[in-house]
Amino acid sequence: MHKGKIKALRFGLIITFIYIIVTSVIISAIGVYFSIQDSKNDAKFVQRLYEKNIVDALRGKIEGVVEYINAERTLNKERLSEHLKNQLKHIYNIFYELYLKELARGQSGEQIKGDLLDFAGVYYHKKKGECLFIFDDKGNVYFNKSKKDLVMTLIKRHILRSGLIYVKYKGHNKMIYLTVFQPTDWYLAYCVDLTRVENETKMKVMNYLNNYRYGYKKHGYIFVSLLDNSKPPSCKLKSLVNPNRPEIVGRCLPLDKPDEKGNYYRKKMVNELLSKGYSVVTYYYKIPGTNEYGRKISYVILYKPWNWVIGTGFYLKDVGSEFYQEKMKDLWTTGEKVLIAVFVMLVTSITIFFLFFGKINPEIKRIIDFLEKFPEAKGIDTDKLRFFETSFIAQKVNEMAENVRKLTENYEEIINRYTSVTNFMKSCVVIVEKVGDDIVLADINSCVQKCMGIVKKDEVIGVSVYKFFANFPSIIRKFEMVFEGKISIDSVDIVSNVENCGYRRYFQSEVFRISDSEAVYIADDITDSVMLYYKNSIERDRLASLIEAVDIGVAIVNFSGRVIFSNSKLLKIFEIDNFEVKRLKDLFLNEESETEVERYFEGVKKKEMNCSGCILEIETFKNSKKWIEVTATVDNINNEPVVVMSIKDITYKYLKEKEIEYMSFHDDLTGLYNRRFFREELKRLFNERSYPTALVIFDINGLKMVNDVLGHTWGDWLIKKVATILKSSVRAVDLLARIGGDEFVLLMINTGEEGVNRCISRIRENLDEENRKENQPYISVSIGYAIQEGQFDDPDKLFSEADKSMYKEKYSDKRNEELKRIWESIVKMKPEGVKHHKLEDFLKR
């Protein structure tokens, strides 16, 4: 029996030896084969990585070019919009000043409009690509009638609003700045042709790219082509920029021409650009400065706003082949070392096997016996082991066994700690486990026990949730949904008439999976919070009713500008019917009022200003003009800082104040400025900047004769008629006022002797034309003037000098002749009062 075992052992050793030799050879061969394959794959990976880095670098260059183009376009548009805004603002201000002057002179509405249009024709000098036009919302064009079609386009598209407007018109993109001139209800519009501006920007970009080079030796450049998407295109791809080959710029680039290897790279590039917007193409192209062709990679994108193909390229190296050759050198050196190591391993393995096979088995058996008896066995006695390896293994097994014992103790401690924590939690915790098609309870804490009236939780552990939560199908459904695939579910559960939970309680709950077969349900009692919310809701409704009752518009706005509450009075003030106010700026239609209220809002929010009774002009949603009084203050609602704004309609009060202000400076009979306003302006303009300053005084001759004979109605007619003639004869910049019953005054700044005489001649011509009419009194006016060039040190002295000049003419030799003409015109009218008066009586006065 013993000899048989020895033979079997020898046979086993021989087989083992042969197996080791064969296995070692096969493994070595396989190792060498796979090392070669890995080297080839590594070489390919290195080449791909190298090309990817090149593509990333090229992409960065192109993205930089696109950023430059976008920045140029944006900057040009911003400059244009600011230019349009300034141009139109300047025109508006001059229109408004001119309107006020003409209105003060008593001009009719049509006369004022005509003067405004005349000014527009004088002021506006047509610039290339720019235009000014004036129209109303019915499509009537008052200035620059060639823009009639553009006006109708704006009206049809419902884009008549103040501010910046973009519109496509006759194939061109137009940028228009629009504002409403309220006195006439005109729209003033200033526009520019964006297509022309875009073309100028394109030329600037192309000039820049023609001179742009990058890289260490400045070999890198950007090429640009125009992609024609028309069907059929006359030239699908046309070169615009190519610093490397300027001879092809402006030529059509054929898509059906292959490179040196027969690749139709341009055709592939165009197809990818149309489908993806970018393309990475590799092709063979002539190397600059040589007659050789190199492998080149290019990254190109389609810049859609201009339909430009923008790209750049790089000539590639074959780094993968170089890497493979170096790898193979290292591989053969390593292979020799591997063969030597295999041989040493064979000899060593056989020696160790023969020396220790017969003696290591008993020691291994001791280790196995310990493992089978663990944890009752205390440990392996390493002193009785002779081999270092088995002794080392036994020692490690002992250490691992000790660690297992400690982990077991820690696990029990953690379980006890978990039980204590969950039991004392205010939240109710339920742990369930999925067993087949059923879901059963795995654990519950004291909160659940108390709420459900459970004395011992062991009684319910293992019970199906379909039974335990039979009265709460929503909770059961949450467990089902979690095990069906949802990670977690949040909701609010309402619990009624459940043991000690009370009549009606609200729980904020969450169910989530902790493994494929376990889930946890955690619920917090939020009944007090819900009740408080209901109470606050009632208070909020009561406050909202109170705010609705007041006769003031109210808006509550959070710090981000969102309107969280507005009452109906606010909507009535702004004449809003079917529109929900979401943001504060939605209320204000014109840019000026929006900017002003934004300034109020930011100042109050940052506590930098106090807005109480701020007056603001607005445009309502029904295109009427109003004035409002705004009061804003900071408050807190539900711990959120807000700005509470009260808005009062003061249009009637404001207009009344303006009317009173107007009346305090104007004569109520003629509408001209009165004596008080004239005196203030004379003092203000009495300075060197206004020199020479002319002061002209007019006095109506025979006013008392007209009053006494024809009555004061005709006397008032005469005063108003003289005022009308004077207003129509003087300039818009001149100041004309009535300072007495029959006395008028004209102040002309920066006007000398020649200018005054031209004005007086114009007045006399207009008087003569009026006196040609029948059945009305003859109109006669005495005129005198004085000119300040620095010789008068007081305004009264200038006035006195002009007054003397006027009286000198009034009581000249022509006085009696003028009065006779007035008397004769009155006699022709044959009034009853003529017989009670004589001309001589008036001549003696």
C-alpha cells in the first residue's frame, strides 16, 4: 500500500513538472504575442490622442475667431443703437422746444405741425444707410414719404412701440429707434440699414484674418469660404480669405476634385457642415515652400449668420509609427528577461515542491482545522509550526480572526445605538423588506408604536404592510412605487382617528430605498405648521380684501422685481384689462418711466433714498398719458423682504397745477407771456453771452377810440389781432410778451441793428396786408427799440431807452394821420356809437 502511494506521488510529480514546462512556454508565447498587439494598439492610441490634441487646438483657434466676429458685430450694433437713440433724442428735444415756442405765439395746431416738418427738412441731412421719417398710427407719412411701405410693415406687424425695433424690409435688416411725439401723436423714427453695416463688418474681419498668423513660426493661418445654399448654387464654395494661397481668393472651390490619395475631402466637409455645423477632415495637401504633399487635418465650422465656412489646419506627423518602433525595442529586451525568469521559476518551483510537499501538509491541516472550528477556537499556535510561510499565514489568520471578533462587537454596539436613536426620534420610522411578492415590516420605532397603540413591536415584525397599513392605501402605494424603481417619494399624509395620534394629524413623509429588498418610511408631524399656515392664509385674505377696498393702487414687489400682489385699483390706473402683471417693469411702457421707477425701486431697496410722493409721468395700456404719485417702503412678508408701493392717480391735480403755472406766466387774452415772466427773462438774459440784445416795444394806436366807439369786444379783437400778427412775424427763439393793455414787448438775443430792422419791416408788411381787409378797424402800431451791447448796466435803463424810442414815434407828425385812418375805418362800419363822438375829441387827447 505504501509503495503504491509513492508511485502515484512520483507520477503526479512528473505530470506536474511537464505541465509547468508546457504551461510556461505557452504563457510566454502568448505574452509575447499580446505584447506585440498591445504595442500596435498603443501606437494607434498615441496617434489618435495626438490628432485629438491637434483638433482641440484648432477648435480653440476657430472659437477665438468666432468670438472676435461676434464681439465686432455686438459692438457695432451697440454703437448703432446708441447713435440712433441720440439722434432721435436730439430731434425730439428740438421739436418739443419749437412746439412750446410756437404754442406760446398762438399758432394753430396745423401751423405748428407745418413748422415742425419744415424744421425736419432743414435739419435732416440724409446719410448713407440712415433715414428719418415721421408718421402716425393710421399709416399717414408726414416726412420722408418714400418710407410709406416701411411704415405699413411696422403697423401690420404690430410693432409700434417706443425704443429699439428690428425689422426685415425689402430683403434688408433695418434697425429703427422709435418714439412718440405726444403733442402731435406723431411717431418719430430714425433708422439704419443693418445689411450695409454687416457688410462693413465683414470687410473689417476679412482684412484682419488676411493678416492673422499664429504658432511658433507663424505658419498657422485662418481660411474662410462662402457657402452658397441656393438651389442650384452658381458656386457652392467660394474662397474669401486664404493668406497661404492668395491666388485662389475669389475663385470657386470645386467639391468633386480629390486630393493626392483620391479623397473628396471638400465634398465630405460640406456635407458634415450642413448636418452638424462643423467638420474635421484629413486630406493630403501641398506643403508650403515645397513640392511635396503632406497629411493635413483641418477643423472647420459653419458660421450661420454670414454663411461663412471658417477653418484652420495643421500638417500631421506619424508619431504612432515612431512610438511602435521604440516599443518593439523595449519588447525584445524584456522578452529575453522573461525567458530567463521563466527558467528560474521552473527550477525553483520543482525544488520547492520536492523539499516541502511532504512536510507542509500537516501545518496546512492545522490552519484548516482552526478555520473549521472558528469562532470557538481561540487561535493557531504558531510556535508549533516550522515553516516560515505557514507560520506567517497562521499569524495573519489569527489577526483576521481578532478583527472579525472586534467588528462583531462594534456591529452589536451600532445596532444598539441605532435602536436607541430611532426610538427617541420625534419622527416615525418604519423599515420594510420585500419578500417575494409581499412587503413585510422589518422594524418600527417608538413613535410608530405610540401612534398605532402597539405595546410590543415583536408582535408586528414580519406582518405584511397590506395588513398593517390597511387604512392607509396611499402609504402602501408609496412602498410599491419605490420597489418598482423610484428612488424616493415625498408627500404629505393625513392621519385621522388612529389610536393616540389624535382626530386629524398631518405628516410630512418620505419613502426611499436602502437596498433592492429594503425601504424606509420616515414621517414628521407638521400639524402645527399646517394650522399656522391656514391661520396666516385667512389673515392674508383679510389683508387683501382691505387693500382692495382702498382707493389707491397697491403693488407688493419682492427684491428681484416680481410682483407678488397687486389690487384692482392699480390695474384701473394703468388701464389694464386682460394682462397679468408679473414684474414691476411690465407696468411701464415707455423707457423713461421704466428707468425712473427702477431707480426708485433700487434706491428704496438699498435704503439709499426715500421715495414718498415721487411724481412720475406714465403711458397707460390704452395709450393715454397720466401722472402718478408713488410712495415706496420696505417691509417683510413671511420673512421675505419686499417693497410695498402705493400709487395714486394725480392727473387732474397735476394738470390743474400746470394750468395755474401757465396762467401765472401768460396773458389770458392773447396767450403771450405776461409782464412778470418778461421781467424775469430780461434779468436772466442780461449778460454778455446774449449781446447784442435787442428790446422792441409796440404800442397800439387808437385802442381807446375803438373801445369807446365800437365797444370792448372790438377792443379785445384789436389786441388779439395785433398779438397774432406779431407772433407770425418774429422768430421762434424770440420772446414776445404783452406787458400792458395796449403794449407789447419783444426780446431778441444775439441780434443787432440789421436783424431788428428786418423784423420790424416784416411786421409792417403784415400789418399792411391785414389793413387791406374790409369791415374791420384800421390797425396802427407805434414801434421803438434799443440795443444792449454793454452800455446799459441795468435792465430798466434798456427798457426806458426802448420806451423813449417808441413814444418818439407814437407822438410824431404822423400821429394825427394814423388816428384819422382809424376813425375812417370805424365810420365805414357805421356803428350807432359814431354819432356820439367826434374825431377832434380823440385828437386832443
